[in-house]
Amino acid sequence: MNTRLIINPTSGPAENPQLLTDLTEALQTQGIQAEICTTTPDEDGEGLAAAAAQAGAELVIVAGGDGTIEAVARGLAHTQTMLGIIPLGTRNNIAGSLNIPDDLTQAIQTLVEGGCGWFDMGKANNYYFMEVVGVGLEASLFPCGDEVKEGIKKNYLAALKSTFLGIKTFLQFRPHRLVLRFDGRRMRRLRTLQVNICNSPRYGVEFALAPDAKMNDGKLDVIYIDNPSKWDHLRQLFTAMRGERLPHERLKTYRASKIEIRSYPPLDVHADGECLGTTPVTVEVVPKALLICVPTPALLAKFADKSSSLDSTRPSEDLERTVFP
């Protein structure tokens, strides 16, 4: 099979100098020979993936975190090239949403023994995304979060300054008036801090705002709290981090193929962490945009049985771990 491997060498909380060697050896053990391409600060993987599909690659394997996976997915959208995922990131929300194990051996085994299916992507003002669009407070806070992450690596004073700026943004942000139109027909007028439009159940710091969302149902899940307090918003986030739904009488959820959003005044918009400017914004599902290799139910059961057997026969500290940092 004509296979490319696109790898982000800086995925995870710490760089692993043996990452490429360990990964290629693990693939070869499962009989997979792949041409290797590495992402760079100037090439996030989208161009590499598009070039691979154009060259006739049947399988493109991406080894990295959610950002790299999303970039490669954009490059493969609307092609016949199958996407394989080896999650190496800190959160691995996309892999988790698709039931792809974080364990390296099991992820590669999925490429060999798993099935494949067509999955949806979303599109916000022509920008393709896999996880979520956020309108309002969340999008306003994203630049601060990015600056904090960069500052922790390079400049703690800058990180501290960005943290205080984020707190200030949160405290000063007030609910805004929005108008939502679903599928060109139903209209909702609301006042809220933010609206999320989800293609996947998980995103961000393992938030599960839409735990029932499916990535192959041809719909997007819309979530917001009507006229919330800041406390309501924080409760919603903490509840979502536990994978639960906030039992709030004003928590609204809808499903639609196309959502048009206007606000007064304009609000910030992000898609998978990428700032897209401000409202108005049109968000729509792109059905069956991407062919992805995923575990079959039988393979998931096999993984579960193996894990259960190991847990019952060996001390946890002796377990062989193949998860990259």
C-alpha cells in the first residue's frame, strides 16, 4: 500500500529525540512501510497531506496532537486517501472521539486490523474544522491561552502577563445578544456569553460539551446557556471536563446542518483554536468529508480484554507502556 507518515516531532508535553526511530520501528513490526514527512513551523501538515493525496497515496498516517491531525485532515478532505491516526499529543481529543487508543501499539494495530469509515468535518466561513467552533467569550480568551503556553516555554513573565489579561477579559466580558438561524428556517434570539458548535464530542482541555455528538451523522451540535451568569458558565466548563452534561434549565442544545450567527456587537470566532475574526459567521457540516481508519467493535473488545487481563495478572508498575509523552 502506498503510505505516507506525517509526523510532528514536537508533539506532547516534552520532545522525544527517539520519537521518529521508535515510531518507524513500531510500524515496521506491524508490516507498515511508509515514506516519512516531518512538519515544520512553516508547514503544519496540510500541504504535505494534500501533496500525498495528489501523488496517489492510499493511506496517510499522522502522528501528532490534535492540531497536526486537524491540519492533515484539511489536506485530505474530499479525497479518496484514508487517514490513519497515531495520537501523540497532550489531550488527543480527536482520537478519543473516534475511539482510537492512545497506546502506540494499539493505535498501529488499528491501522492494520481496523475498519474505515466516512466522517464529517465542519466548515466555518470556508475554514474546515474537526472539533468545534466557539463564538464569544471562549474565542476572546484563546489568544491569551496561546500566549500563556508560549510564555511557559520561553518567558514566564510574559505568561504571567497573559494570565492576568485572560482573567481581566473573563471578568469584564458580559452576555451579548445573538441571533441564530438553523438550516435557513428556525431562528433563535438569545443573550449569552458564548455559543459552541460541535462536530466531535470532545475538544480543548478534554471538554465534553456535546457528549452525544457523532462525527458521522451529518449534523452539528449547538450548545449555549441562555442569559447565564459567570458562575453558570464555570459550572458548565467544569461539568464538561468530567464528561457530564450540566443540569441547567437554560442549557439549550440543538442539531442542525447549517447555523448562521449574528451578534450585536460583533463577537470573536474561533474554529479548533484558529481565530476566524468576528461575527457574522456561517457554520455548516461537510458530510462524509474524510475517510478515517478506526477500530472495529471487535477490535475494541480485544483491546479491552487485553487490558483487563494485564491489570489482573501484573502489578501496574510493571506494565509495558508504549504511550509517547
